[in-house]
Amino acid sequence: MAQLKFVNVNKVYPNGYHAVHDFNMEIKDGEFICLVGDSGCGKSTTLRMIAGLEDITAGEFYIDGKLANQMSSRERGIAMVFQSYALYPHLTVAENLGFGLTLEGIDMDVIDKRVAATAEILGLTPYLDRFPRNLSGGQCQRVAVGRALIRKVSIFLMDEPLSNLDAKQRVTMRSEIKQIHRTVGATTIYVTHDQTEAMTMSDRIVVMKSGGYVQQIGTPYELYFNPENLFVAGFIGEPPMNFLRGKVESGYFVNDAVEFNIKDIVDDAASIEGREVVFAFRPEAIRLPKDGKPAADEFLVISKVDLTELLGDTTNVYANVGSVNVILKVNPHDAPKMGDEFDFVVPHKAAYIFDAETEKVVPSSIKRN
Ligand code: ADP
């Protein structure tokens, strides 16, 4: 097992492109960390610096307290699973699993034992004599994970390992990888652009933004309920959080459609007086007003319905609040119809204010659960 520490780690590629800015983090033994963000935000670059496949331009990277910037990949005790599983087509599952160990000159009987044990963890025992062409995509991916697992390293790196699988296989493999992590306990860094993968698998998530800037590091719960800025608020959650832009006037959030007294939901309303802000709430956080009226700790919103989508357990309602499009999740039995006026409330504890200029959340001690 291994602890990792990054101190102001930066990557500038030879062409001058600054792909990662001041990455700072401590990762505990056995943690499962996801790096998430849009394509090109520096996730793979960060992973490749951990693996020793890319130089670290500036800053320090430690493994178990030892400076690792100059360590070879082998010294780091790392195994990596890539997006393309690249199995050897002419080798069986057993031979694919054992191939790396064969190269290392390990005794055949030791290899056989490790292959059997790894296949057992991954549920591949019945397929050991098969060739990759006779496996499903999910089974191939399991072999690829197995090739990394069999090396018994303390750090496991995965770069979008599920992106070649269909949606159903991805869901299955997600829980299998979690299960393997629980069994093996290796410190795992997992790169994905898929926020659902990150939310469901991680102990903690690192959200990155294009240009290689870390936006927030936290548990899935922290990121979902306490996003520190507009980027994280909009990135985590599907459908995404709703944003109403407006201004603070005399302690009220005001735009073309609403006027909310926000003194109770921010710690210091005076500090944002006169500022452009964003009032935000999640699609599922809305409620129907009791007797048509908001309670003292609710904001009433009047919207006009554009479109509804019945998903079964819920209905997505696409509506307008003044000039802004919002998405609301509603119990199908309460769903409005196209063209209806739809009045709903946002509980104070589900409302966020972000500064429109700095994009940072305005501090609030309101409890979010
Ligand atoms: P992600 O994994 O988040 O999609 P990457 O880490 O692969 O992003 O890339 C981050 C940025 O660095 C991208 O803009 C990419 O074009 C750039 N980049 C990646 N590799 C190189 C390289 N060898 N030379 C110059 N720029 C690179």
C-alpha cells in the first residue's frame, strides 16, 4: 500500500503548453481517487506524471514520504490500466495474465498460482483457456485489469478503463472495480470524464478544469452538496444544477423574474450587496408549495413549462423562469403539462449563491442535508 503527496506539481510540455498548474494533494493508503473533468483538462498528464511516463516540470511528488520525481516507473511500484485493453490476440486469457511475469523471469509454478488467484478475484477462471476474440468487451477489460492486478503493486492507475464498453457493461464493471479495490486495497487513481463514474466509485474526487487547474477536492457528498465554485456546481450532477443570474439589491436576489430575500442563506449579505451573483438549485431539490404558498424557509418560483419527459420514477420538466431555462425533477403524478404555469419552491437549504465574477460560492453556514 502507498501514500502519495503532491506539492505544487506542474507540467509544462516541451512545446510550452502548461497542462497542469500547482497540483496539491495528499492521498491516503488504499484510497480510491478519481480525477474528473472535460477532455484536455490535464487528467492523463497528471496520471502519467504519477506513473513516471512524463517528467514533472516543477514541484515535488512523494511516494510513502520519499521524493519520487526521479524514480523509474518500476521503482514506483505502479501498475496501469489503459483505455484500450490491448490484449495479445494470439495468447489465451491465462497467458495474457501471466505475460508480464514471464518477462520478469518469474518461475512458471509461481506464475500459474498468481494467474489462478487473479482469475478467481476477477471471475475469469472459466475463461482461462479462451482467446480474446471469444470474450465480451467486459471480459477483455477484466483481463486488462487482471494484468495490472497480478503484479501485486501498491499503486493502481487507471485511465478511462471503461470508455470502450457499452453503457450496461460500464455499470457492471464499475461495481466490479470497486469490489476488486475493496479486496486488494491498493491506492487507486482513476481518470474519467464521466462524473457518474467518479461519484459512484471514489472515496474522493479531484475536479479539474481545462488549462489544468484543480477546482475542488472532496468526497462525492462534499462536491455534490457543497460545491466551492460554479464550475464544480455545474459539472457534478445530472441533469445539472440550475443557475439564475441576477444582482443583490438591499439584501434581495433580483432578476427579471424573481425577488428573493437571501439574508438567511448567506453568512454576510452585506458583503455581496450590489454584486452580480448566481442563484442556484438542483433539479431534484424543488418541492410543490403547500396550499400554493411558500413557507418561511422556501423561495417561491413561477415557471412556464416547455416540455416534460417521463422517465418512469421521475419526470424531467423543462421550464422557463423569466428568460432562463431550468430543468426540474418532479414526481410523475405531480407533473405539469406543456404550456402550463408551474409554481414550485426551493427550500433555503437547497439554494446556493455564487459570486458571478469570482465564480466562488458565497459562504453560508446553512446545513445542506
Ligand atoms: P485529459 O486527460 O484531461 O483529456 P491530457 O492530460 O491528455 O488531458 O492533456 C492536457 C492538455 O495537454 C491537452 O490540451 C493536450 O492537448 C496537451 N498535451 C498532452 N500531451 C501533450 C504533449 N505531449 N505535448 C503538448 N501538449 C500535450
